[in-house]
Amino acid sequence: MAVSLNQPVVDFTAQATSGVEVSLSALKGKQVVLYFYPKDSTPGCTTEGQGFRDQHQAFLAANTLIFGVSRDGMKSHENFKCKQEFPFELISDKDESLCQLFDVIKLKKLYGKEYMGVDRSTFLIGADGVLRQEWRGVKVPGHVDAVLAAAQALNKG
């Protein structure tokens, strides 16, 4: 069953970089941003990740943790995280369980060829574990600022 706004997000556990195991239940009391992106080290995904990296302190000040999620493996994630100096963890979702929970696998087209891929999407989960905001079909410019503003507003609320 996919997530829906203003409903609790089902608890999940996932492997992340730095040997971290991420489970939603263990993050209660913190707001969580999950940003789903298509592929490590591609131009749009790098720019988006750099945006979250550059605003990381502001997110922390708003009681918000950031996690990047893609179907890439752990080795690719570790390289991407290290090269870009991301201060947050990247979750490897090779089995697509999180992608399915958040319904981000969509039919995409590249050079006229159709394939199933990750639709760039971001989700803001409140400190109570409830999905408070979602952005689907994200365009990178200005996106991180919009997510930060929502996280700050939710934290004040």
C-alpha cells in the first residue's frame, strides 16, 4: 500500500551508507526528508544532492534529517557520498521496496525509449511519523529551498 498525505507512514528498515540501518520508528521525534532520485553521479542528481548538502545545517536546525534514496548499490552510494561530501546518508533500495511504498517507479522516456525508472520525488515526514508533504515529478532548481521552507514551517507548527 502506497503512502498518502496526512497518514502515518508504515515503518520500514533500509540499509544506508556508513553501515547505517535506517528505520522510521527509530527516527520518531525527528522530521525526515526522503528524496528519491534516479541515479548516482548524474548531473541532475548531483545538483540536487549538493543542494541538500549545502542546506544541511538549516535542515538540522529545523529538527529534520535528510536521506537520499535510489536503486543504486551501496558501493555506488558510498562513492557518490564521498565524492560530493554529503553529510547525510544515502539509502540503497535495490529491491525497490521503498520505491513501491512511496509509488515513485514510473514509465519514463529517454531518447524515444521507454523504461521503468524512479520519478524524482521528495517526501517530508513529520516527527510523529505522518506524511506531511510530498513533491512528485520534481524539477531540481529551487526544490531544496521549497523543502527547507516546508520543514521549517512544520517544525514551528
